[in-house]
Amino acid sequence: MIRVAIAGASGYVGGELIRLLLGHPEVALVAVTSERSSGLPLGRVHPHLRGRTRLRFSKLAELEPVDALFLALPHGSAAKEIETFARLVGETGRIVDCSADFRLRDAANYASWYGAEHPAPAWLERFVYGLPELGRERLDGARFVSGVGCNATAVQLALLPLERAGLLSREHPIIVEVKVGSSEGGASESPASHHPVRSGCARSYAPTGHRHAAEVEQTFPGLALHLSITAIEMVRGALATCHVRVPTDLDERTVLKAFAAFCAEEPFVELVHERAGLFRHPEPKLVAGTNRVQLGFDLDAARGRLVVLSAIDNLGKGAAGTAVQSLNVICGLEETAGLEAFGYHPL
């Protein structure tokens, strides 16, 4: 069994990591930390975990060496203490950081998007970007893995089938809007997340300049991305709608073949492209609580326009699920271990 701990486990991503790891057949979850909730049983903070474990939250300073360490700390915290965390896993252990601290490979790019110098720039090259669908060969045997941005994950998975089929042109910008649920804002309350203020709103809170665009552009060099984020009346989920310019002679069969080939190779990716039924296109509600992603598309060939849709659970495939999937890959485990759940309907 792989002895695993989670640093910073009182937030939504931390709670999702706990839920997944408690059901993982190859993992023993031995410690979870929270400075604010130290000493409390996990069910006090994560009520859906009542009765699942006798673990209690401990302080970060009380962590003992483990085989693998998940970091679910606020952005900026992991980079400041990375040397300490590295000592906790020793020469052979693994770290999976769920924050944005090590997602970008270039320190100058980090400073540009995050408005501050990176606290540990020498560590950037040691971390591998933790999206298995993007490149398992880079993850295989890696010791340090960065988390993924939930919005960036939805967009990258939408565009990867086109990229691999040679259908993603750099000639025109890609225009993307991601509709997201309230859990993307995290567990800490704010005036903007206050229910009477937020309820019933379709709030375009990042029409331009969202930081997750940097991850997408890093993955697809030379691609111009216009990314907008809109918060809607939903708790879990992200739906990316990507507008791609394509040649007017592109036919649907070619696009369908590209998506089918990609989905056939990926255990968590499903193609949803139906002509009838209630859910003809990807729907975040149907993947809630899972590590799954639904991809779909609609082609307007006469106007040279392809709309690609990608639905994920922002806490699952967009964060904790992909983190556990990455751990499986780097440790040589079955990639689907602990992540086999499908969604629910109705929900």
C-alpha cells in the first residue's frame, strides 16, 4: 500500500481528494492537515465523509514522512514550502500539487499571469504538468506533478482531438466561454459568494485575462486563445464552449473520426454526439462526482465554424480526480484505480 497524506484538506478539493483516496484499493490515507480544523474529525468539515474514517485533521507541522503527498493548499503556499514538502517524501516519494504554483514552466510567464515573482523558480522544471491525456510518457515515473486548472482542463480536452488530427489551425484565434459552478470559488466565503447576491445570476466574472488561459497556450504553442468565464446557478461543473474556425470543406465525418479516435484511447473521455434525446450534447450534471469528461461538437461547415463542447466536474476531473489519476500513472498503478465511478441521473 502507498502511504499518502494530504496537506490542506479542509477545502473542496481536499474533501474530494479524501473521498477518492478512502476508496482507492492501493492507497492508505494516513494523515490530513488543516490549521483551522486541527483535532476535528473529518466529518465535521466534510459531512459526506461521516463514518468513513476515524482520521482527524492535524497541523501541517505534525506531518510525518509518507510515500506520496498531495498539496491542496491555497495558491502560493506550496511553492514557499516546497523544500520542506520534498523532505517529507524523501528521495523516492511523490508530490502532487493541486495549486497553480507549478503549472507554468516559465517563471517570467508565471509573473506575467500571477502578478508576482515565483517563490521557487528552480523547481518549475522539476514538475510535470499533471494531465495524463496530454502525455502519459512525461508522467511515467515522475516524482513531482503539478495540478491542473479546472477551466484549462475542460478547454485542453476539447481541443486535443483536433490537435492530434491536424485540424487545429493557428491562423485564427480560438474563442472559448466556460460556464462554471460556485464551487470553483472555493470554500472560503466572500461578498461575491453570498447566496442572496449570487443566486439567480449568470455572472461574467472574467470576460478576459483568466489565468487558466496560460496553461492552454502552453499546451498549444502559437495558439491565440480568447477565454471568458461565466458563473451560473450550479455548484459543481464546468462547460467549455469552444468556437474554432475550420475550412468550409471540412465534413462532419472527419471531425467525428478525430473525436472517436481520441475517446477510444482515453478511459475517462466519452463522446456525446446525439441527434435525439434529452442530453444530445455534453452536460456537467451527468459527470458530477466523477473523473469523467464528456466531449461533443457541432459543425457549421458552410460558415467554417466548429463548436466543441467539454463538460467536467471542476472538483473531479478539473482537480482532485486528475490528481489521483496522475498518482496512479506515476506510481505504475492501474490508471482507473479509485476512479471508476460514473455519474448519477437524475441529480
